[in-house]
Amino acid sequence: MNEAHCETVEIGRWRELAATFADYNYRHVWAFGQACAARRGAVSEHVAVTCGAEVLALADVRIKRTPLCRTGIAYINGGPLVRRGAPDDIQALARALEALRRTYVEKRRLLLRVAPSPGPPSWNEQLQACYISAGFKHSSAARNSTILIDLAPEPTELRKGLHAKWRNDLTHAERAGLALRTGRDDELLAAFCRLYDELIERKEFAVDLDPAFYARVQANLAEDEKFEITLAESNGRPIAGHVAALHGDTAVYLLGASNADGLKTRASFLLQWDVLTRARSRGYRWYDLGGIDPENNPGVYRFKRRMGGVEVTAAGPFEVAPGELQRLIVSGSERIYRAMRSRVGTGK
């Protein structure tokens, strides 16, 4: 069997290839990866793993060099993309990992860390075995857990799968006479940002990737890549909003916000049900509720858990380093970076 290798691709080719993978997701959208890399002082390399004329995988690799050292980190978030629904998808991943390891670890002397997207439980189990066989170890970085809703059943069955309390709140919202408006244009996103700013002011919290970040990314996306915004309106005024990413075979809940009227009318229940059923009607296989944190955010966890999906935890993150010294250097740099961010966040 011929050896696979990595080659960089330009944006047009990337978009063309990415659309052929079922596990294509917003983390691997070109502009999103570039924006995330820039926030960390990194650069984004878009790589196709090929064998002859065959493209086995795609990976957006974010490179962050460690100052004064000949090492750093190569980070893949939400990839590599390999899943096409074929029996040999896991073999394609194994060959892709070999090529990525040769390129970034053996040749460029970087620590390679990979954080796959959450997938169906059976796929996650295969990923675990594949990474370990390829010489990767579990990273100490946080694991990503979420709830996946299988969109294969008919809407009547999906509704039966809702918790009784959630279903009652949905009925309440449906009777409130709300109008829903969906699109990908700047005006809708700006209206959502205003709702989200009200939410942050009311609850006094901060998020790492806020709506302003997504707005900057949105401005650089092709039309079929753009995030989809849905607003619930009462008497022509937005009272709740939802932002979703729709790529590959999965719709992902990114952001949500409600004001006092939105809470009173249970608008968020109507928005979630609308996005879920609309994604199903457009052929998406899964609805990813965008992460859960039962310990630190139990209210949101309960809201998502009652939608009838299955809790999944992404395989990994995994990492492999060229040597113990490089691993220690990268780990030390990350600790310093986190400490500096913490001091900035607390004003110390």
C-alpha cells in the first residue's frame, strides 16, 4: 500500500473537498479556523492527506510555536475529517494519523494534539482504539461532552421522546403566538447580538467565543457556510434567538439568548424544536446540542437533557510528542498562558 502524505490546499479546493465529508463541522470551516488561530497568535494550515489521487482526510492544523524553543504545538480541533459513511473510514483515519504524525511530529518536531468532534457512541469507540494504535496518548486537556439527538425518527416520534415537562413548555410557547424569522444575513445576527448582550448584562457572565466573534467569522464565510440565525418575535420585536452551524450531517447549537418576554413565553423551547425539525427536513442526521456541563451549569444541562438525546463524550483529546522534553516545554508554556489569561480576566 502506498504511503499517505500531507499537502496544503487553497481555500477553494478546501471548500470543495470538505463538503464531501459527513463529519465536516464548523470548527473546520476555513474562516473559523483562521479566526481561532489568530486569537492564540497561531497560524492555520489547511492540509489534505492524500494517497495518489485519493483524498483520505482533511485537517485544519493550528501551529503555535513556543518562543525561544524549536518546538511548539500542532492542534487539530474537530478533525481530521474522514467520515464518508464507508466501511473503510476508520482505516482512512489510521493512515491520516500516520501521515500527520510524520509531518508534524517527526519532521517539524511539534507536539501534535487532536480533539475529535463528538460523534455517535459506536464511532467514538472506534476512534479511541485507532488513536491508541497510532501511538497517541490521552491529553490532560478537557474532554468535550454533549447531547446528540438522532434525527432519523419521524417528528411525531421525536416529540414523544421529549420529557413531559419540556413538551409542556413547548406547547406553551406554540400557543404564545410568536413569529419565527430565520436567515443568515447581518441584520438577523446583529439583532441576536443585542439579545445576547442583554443576557450577559442580566446574568453577569462571560463566554470565550461571544457573538461578536461569530459575527467577524460570518463576514468571511461563503453563503452555504454561514451560521443560521432564528429569532422569535412578539409584536415584531425579537425576544429570543438561536444560532446554529449546519455542516456535514450534523446541525450544531452554538448560541442562544432570551430576554424577559422570551423567558415568559418559553420561546427557547419553540426555537429548539423549530431548528431540530427543520434540520431533519433538510436531511441532517444529527442535532448536536453544543456541549454540556452538569456540574457548573446544571440548569442548561437539564434543559438539553430533557430533549431526548443521548449523552456522548468525544474521544480524546489525544497527543503525541517528538520527545519528553518537547512535551514538557509545551505543557509549561500552556500553564503560563492560562495563568496570564486568568490574571487579565480578574484584573490582577
